Amino acid sequence: MKKVLAASFFSLLSLFFIFSTAQAVDVELTQRLRGFILLQVEEHGEAWYVVPQQDARIYMKDGEVAYDVMRNFSLGISNSDLAKIPVGVEERFECVDNDNDGLCNKLEEGLFTDINDADSDDDGYSDGTEVLNYYDPLNPGDSKPIYDYNLANRLKGYILLQVEKDGQAWYVNPNDGHRYYMKDGPAAYQIMRFLSLGISNNDLAQVPVSSYQAPSDNNDDNSDDNDDTSDDTSDDADDTSDDNDDTSDDTSDDDSGGTITPECGNGVVEQGEECDGSAADGYQCNDQCQLVEEETGSGPICGNGVVEQGEECDGSAPAGYLCTACQLVEEPPEIESALSLLQPYSESFPVAYSDAPEGSGYQWELDGQIIESGSSPTTFLVHFDGNATTTSNEAPLIDNSIDFVDSKFGQSLQGRVEYPAENNINLQEGTLEAWLSLEKPIDDVVYDSDPYLLRYKNTVTNDGFYLLIHGNDVLNFTMYDASRGWSNAVQVGIGEYQLPSNKFVHIAATWSTEDQSARFYLNGEQIARKDYSGDFPDIVAGDYNLEIGHDQALIDEIRILDRSISLDAIKENYRRSVPYADNELILEEKINPGQSVKIAMDVEGGTIEDTKTVSNKKINVSSPDGYFVENGGSFTVQFSTPTSMTCRYGTEVDLYENLPYQASGTGTAHNFTVPVGDTVESYPIAVKCQSQDNGDDFGFYRQYRILPDLRETYPKISRLWWGSAPSQDKVAFLSKFDMVSVSKASITRPDIMRQIKELNPNAAILMYKTAVGWQGFESSVGYTTFKDRVDFDLRLKSSEEGYYCVNIYFPKNIMFNLYKEADFVNQVAEHMEKDIYDRQHYFDGIWWDVVGPSFWFLRDPSTGEFMLCDFDLDGIDDDINDSSIRTQMQNLWAEGMHTQMQNTYDRLGHNVLTVGNGNSPDHTDFNGNLWEETLTPSTFDSYFNPNNTKGFLYWQENSLEPRLNDNLFANNYTEGSSNYYRYHRYGMSASVIAGVYYNPQPLDYSMAEWWYDEYWVDKQTGLPTEDREVGAGYLGLPVGPATELESGVWRRDFENGIVLVNNNYTNKTIDLNGQFREILGSQDPGANGGLTIESLELAPVDGRVLLRSLCSDDPYQDPWCIQ
């Protein structure tokens, strides 16, 4: 005994020497890091294992050393107990997988599955699928292993050896409580690399170093000072530092360490115990599991295996009890609920499934930070696959005359069933989703007499909750509070959208009394929203039934949640296109590759949890670039998958096996070609991929827009359509133009946009969007999604608390800060992608308003003073009345605008067409500029100066191709007067000579349908025409540059004519150097009289379009004469 004491003394003395020369030990930190593998991220990734039995760290030089160290500090475990701990699969492990089932060969050896058979138990599911979803890959039954999460939590960080097998080693990861097979040194290295925790040198120094000497080839002493570690560590572990987050700032606050509470009396000597039951001769093991000298005649000795006076047990215990401190304690109930987190991918929401009871508490964590917590939602869900029983085994109260019809997801309901409304509808907040197919056209009389597809009605108060076909032949979601009347009812629906018959569509509605809003969705797209400034309808609940179905409609997969989910969640539900699950938990949060996602639930018996690392997005599309495709006979979609898969595609979302086409390619690279029809339109593409059985939601969906084949012949005419969406009677008029810019409200009328495209496939349709915020008149659905997507706290504000800067001229407009450090420049680009172009649309690009940094909207016209705002977010107002400060802020604003445009290109692709309107936008960001009512005789010369960066000629030379420069020309003369037509010719001629589009605008911004003789002309007869094929672009291509004949007089020659403009206030006589014909028009015969002329006296501020002579009547033998 004295020798032992002496050895212990010198060991303690050596440890005291080590610790006294290092930083003080942090006991609390050390205990929290028990069982973790730590990587020194500030060095070369040196690895240390914090031994749970010692509360000290051991340096692990490489995989072989790690394997030896970890096995030397292992615990024996029986096969039955090991089976109670979930198996961990880390997809980043580099390994061989013979049968491609998702499990490394080494892991399969540890599980005793067949490395050459992807389905070892022949139950139709791959071994990998079963392990990842917590099934036994060696048991073909449907039952899952019963896991003991209390045991798993107690053994976190330990190495376990299968003493009833061949000593197979397993590491229980402290992060997720799963066991990872450690077959050999290379396997230990993988565990070291991917399951470790980064730590700073400062924090590491607070964890004591073990006196254990790990085996080493060079006998380096690694235990005293980590600076003496072998140079080989940089080769073996250097790369590991990139795979681990630096948690040096978090380790002191991390609660995820695997602390094991010793149980005295269980017969196992654990951390902090000197004994547990037996003791050496001369000693006793007391009831605290500490050694004390044996005393004769003393009281009961807990741990000696004998139940003595005062003890209820000593070691063993009857069923249902534990023996703790030699007293019987009721055994806590076993955890019977399971929880499975699907592999999370960036650009998708994390999804978990659990069979825990509804209302169970849950908590989502992202990189250790709590993101969301609450109670699992109550779900009403019916699949209608041969019966109308809900997934919670609630049979319908009434189900007369119903049929189950084969449809999209198995079978669907035809007819009507009734369920109790109580506990199935939350009238304060919720989400309704279903797949619907009408058997008759929506305007059929059959829906007039019975319009209800879903109905709950309180027959006493007449309050109601409905999904119905409204009297004006539209599908509506309605919440009616009879005490407030129909004027205050919630009514949101498809509006002008077309609802097809005999085709399944996805419909959804959300409502929230807290948010005071209701929304309606069609095929994942929000198409209606209603906000309430007053009281939201308060529907009185009662003992009444919920009616679902119709004898002239099919309904499938109807789900009602007791909470309102986001527009992105509904879009993802539609695009996943899989049957719903009633035990689904979704984290509606952006996630990035490499982040750690954790879901935990409180259930009877304890806590269940699952953790996974976020992978790159499921499918990486490399071509086409973004959402826009150049015009051609076809386009090819190229994409890659993270593992070898087979892929199918179609034009509508569906189950994998229902998609009609097989993509080409094998392994991870895939492609297919889509033919493009004569009518240019949107091409929706839905893709799903599978490998063995990885579920049915591994895919992507995108709306591709084929760009028009823009006409290069002149004149090019364009038109703005302000305010509301164009009505049906404007389609024919707008289709005449080569470029049409419409308000964002037009997103609600894709039918109108499509009709314009059908009449004129080569027209470019641009959607209006102000670049600096949200405009008060923009009440369309697109702008309500903008309000969801963008943080309104990013508005341009003053340093004065609660004061925002406003547009002085349009005070209802909300102005945001374009300083690039403000996130608005990112959020607005995200909005343009997700809410506008990632949906059905017929827009070819964007007309960005207010893109220049002039700050005109902040200048008081009465005083000339600028409003004071905090542009650079330093908390101090910037006085831009000072020209030097204004220049600085304009530079910041311009830089932010450039960032916003680049963010938009990154999201939408570089083929999207863009036009900017403002004071000197950056020509490198746009296909064109729009000059808004700025061409006048006084500005003419500067616009025709090729060196003026704000001018026509400069932009035509330097903007992005294809060029869409647009002259919005204001004509303030009385319509129909000779001056009115003269000034029109001036504006149009200047535009054609400069090569830009001509866009006449009434001064009052009215939507007058102006059309001029010079727009479409039959070049043979010289007569204006209504025939597009004959008259559009009648001048042909330019055959020379714009030329100034004399001061203020310009000419440009084209294949079929010439154009002249006089910017002087005096008449100018012009020798034409040939014979030309006037247009034979009706609007101003004095100018367009059809005469053949060789010279022209051009009036002040006037222009003229002349046709070349017919070849049969041309004395000058013009090589460009018209045949």
C-alpha cells in the first residue's frame, strides 16, 4: 500500500507541475467537453480526446494513435444494450460502398449487413434507407428498434466495445447521441476529422492534459505542451480545421456536452466513483460509492450485494425499479416515440417526422442556437385512399354516396363527407391545403346550386368558414362573421386566374387573427391577400360539422393545420408534390451547407432528438443560366446530383413514377432537351431524381422564359401601361408594340400577358419595379409578397428615433436605403426571384424605376432644400444640401444600386432584360435606359453627343446587348392638332435616328391608345396598314450612322427609307440627294401627302419619315430602291 501511495504522490506531483505552468483548469468547461474530440483551429488542427473517465485530454497524433487511445479508454457493452443506441451515418466519411446503399462497407461490417446486397433483409428498402430512418436493416418487419435515449445520453462521448462479439468499437457522438463504427485507424481518423469540435488555444489550455502516454513512432512528448507535437500532425489533421466550425467563443456556453451522471449501486464504476459494489480487502464501498476502511460492527454496507437493515436493495432490483443508493426508485418510462430528421439541403426547409403526440414540445437549433420552439401542430389530414378516415383514426360522421377515384396520389374523394369541426379547425389561425379537380367547368350551373367544396357553418349565428365557387365563377376562401356583415368578411380567391376542369391543382389558404390577414394560393403561388386594419372576423365556434367534398369535384390530400405557414412553405409543399404527413415538422429558415441542424422533442420518458449537417442543394442546375433562355428551337437543361441517381421530368409537378420523360445521363450528371414551340411562352420544368429509395421529393422546379426574337428593323415602338393590369380590351392594342412595360399588378393577369405574346411572340414585356422601395399604388399580389420578403426596418430613415424619410412628391411611396451595407439590396433581388420570376409569368425582364442617385424625391420644390437622412447608417444625418456630402452619398447610393442589379442577375440569370430609369444609371448594369419626358429642343444636342454618358448615342453604343434604350416622349399639344402631329414626328424621328425605341406618353399619364400613321406602313403603297406582317419595321435595317447635315439637322438612312429631324426654331431646306416618297397618311396630309420629292423644307422642331422610290420609278437608280 505504501508503494501505491508513493506512486500516486509522484503522479500528482507531475500533474501539479504540468498544471502549474499552464492556464488554470476550468472544471465546468472540462466537464461540458467530456467525450468530445477537439481540434485546435488556431494551429494545424491538432486533435485531442477528452477522456470521460479522467476529465482530461489526450493528444491524438493520427488515426492509428486515435484508435489505440480511444480503445484503451473504452467501456464494455452487451449487444442488447448497444442496439438501444441509434446508428450514426456521416455522409462526409470517405469510404467504399460496394452496393451503393448509402452505408460504408466498414459500417456494414459492424452492423453485420451484406456489403454486396443493398437490401440485406429483402424487404424492398435499402439498408441505408432503413438505418437513416431508424429501422433495422436485418429485420424485414415494419417495427423500429426501441431506442433508450436515456442510455444514449449517459454514454455520449464514450467508446463502447462489444464484449459479446469480437470487441467491435463504437464512438457515441456527443452532438447527436448516435454511435459511429470505429473499425480501425482510418475509421478513427474519419471520426476525428468530421465529428470533432473546433476549439481555440485559450479554451483548450483550460482543459487538463492526461498523464496517459499515447503510442508514438518518434516518442515525442505530446502531453506537456502541444507546441511540441510532431510535424506530421499538420499533414494528418491540417485539413480537418476547415471541416469544423470554430466554437472557441461558444464552448464555455455550450450545453451539449455529454455529462454522465453516475448511478451508485448499478454495479459499474463510473466517473467520480471509487467503487460500486465490491471492494478490496480491508475496504468497504459506502453508499456514495467511495472506498472507506472496513469497520467491524458497523451498519449496512451499500454495494456489498447484501440487502441489510435500512436498505431496500443492493445491486439488483425488481422489474420496474432501479436500485439507487441501495434504495428502490421507480424506473422512468421508456421513450417510445421516434423522431427522424430528413437530410437537410440548402435552399430547402429542414423537415422532420415524429410519431410523438400532437402538441408535444419541440425545439429547432441551428449551429447550437435555438431558432424556433413551440408545440407540434394539430393536424387534420385525410388521404382518401379507399376510405375517409383521418390519419388520427377519426371516421367521418356522415359519408353518404361517396366514391374513391384513382387520381394523383392513390385515390381521391368524390362526394361529401362530414367530420366534427371541434379540434379539427382553429378559427383563429390556420392553413388549409388540398389537391382539387373540378369535374365541370367552373362556370357550370351545377356549382350555382351547390357551390361548397368545404363548409363549416354555425347555424345559430350564421358565421361560416367556406371554400366555395362564388357567384362570379371564381374559387374563394371565405370567413364570414355575421355580426359584422359581408363587407367585413374574409374573401380571397383566384380572381382573374383561370381554374381548369378535370385537372388537379394545388390550393391553399391561410388565416391569422393576430396578423390580421388572409391569403389564397394556387399551385404554390400567392394570388390573393386581404389585410384588415379593423377587427378580423371572429367566427363563433359551435357543435357543428365540417363538410368536405362535392359530387362534381375530386378532392385529395386535404390537410388543415392549426397555424399559418409561410408562402415559401406552401410553394415547397406544392413543388414537393408528395402526400402529406400529419407528424411533419418544418423549420421555415434559410440554411447553408455545413450548418448543423438539430430537432428535439419532449415526450413521455424524456427527450428525443436528431442532428444532421446541411448538405449542398439537392440538385445543382448548371444550364440554362437562371430563368431566361435565348430564343431558339430548343434549350438544354443540364444539372448534377450529389450521388448517382436516375431522373425524370415533365411540365407539371408529380410523383417520380408519374413524370413522363427520362433524363439522359448516368451517375451524377444529367441533361435533357426541351423543344420550343412557335408561340413563345413560359416553360415550367419539374424534375425528380431517385437513388434506391431516397423519398420522392428530391428534385427541382423552374419556370423558364424563352426570350423573344427581338426585331432589329425600324421603327421600334414601345408603350408603358401604368397602374392596374391591362384589361381584356387592351390586348390587341398592346400587342402591336415591340416593347411593352406594364405595372407589377399585371402579375395577377398572366392570361392577358399570354394573349399579348400569342398575338406578338417577338414583343418584349417588361415588368415595372421601383428600385428604391415600395409604391403606395402598388396593391397587387406581387407587392404584398414584397412586404413579406423585405424588412421594412431597412427604410431610409433619419437619425431621429422613429422618423423615416419619404418621397416628397409621392408621400405614399416607401423609400428604402440602397447603401450596400443595408440588406435591402439583397432582399429586393430575392423578392424578384422568388415572388415574381419563380412562378408562372410572361415577363421578359424588368423596367427599374428610380435607379439614379439624384435624390430628387427628397428635395422640397418650394425651398430647394434636401431632406436630412442617414444614408451611411452611422446614426448621424447626412446633410446632402452640402454638395460635397451629396456627392459622397450619391456614390454610396450608386454603389448600392450596382450591387442590387448584380444580385438580381445572380438570381435571375444574365439573360434577363433590364431597362433603368433615372439620373445617370450605370450602363454596364442595363440593356437600356428610359429617358422619361426629357427629350426637348434644349436637351437634343446633348442627347446626340456620343460622349455624353446620359445621351442616346452613348447608351446605344455602350449598354448591354440586346439594347432596349427607350425614349418616353411627352407630347403636350392638343391631340389631333397639326402641332400635335408635328411634335410627335419630332420625337419619333429623333428616336429612330438615334436607334432607340419610341414611346409616346400623354402628359396626363392617361392610357390613351395613341397610334400614328408612321408606325406601320406598307412600303410598296406608302399607306399606313394594320397588318403587322406588312407594316412592322418597314424601314428595315440602318445602312449608315446618324449624321448631322448641319447644326441641329440630322439624317439616317435605312434599307427602305430615310429619317430626318430639325432641332432648330427655323425652317430648314434639305437636299435629299435622291428621289423619295412621302407616306400617304390621313393624320397630317400636309406632311404625309404621298408626294415624290427630291428636297424637303422641314419645319422647326419637326421630323419626317420618307420611303425610297420603287425600283420601277427611280431615275436615280438607288441601289436601295424598293422592288
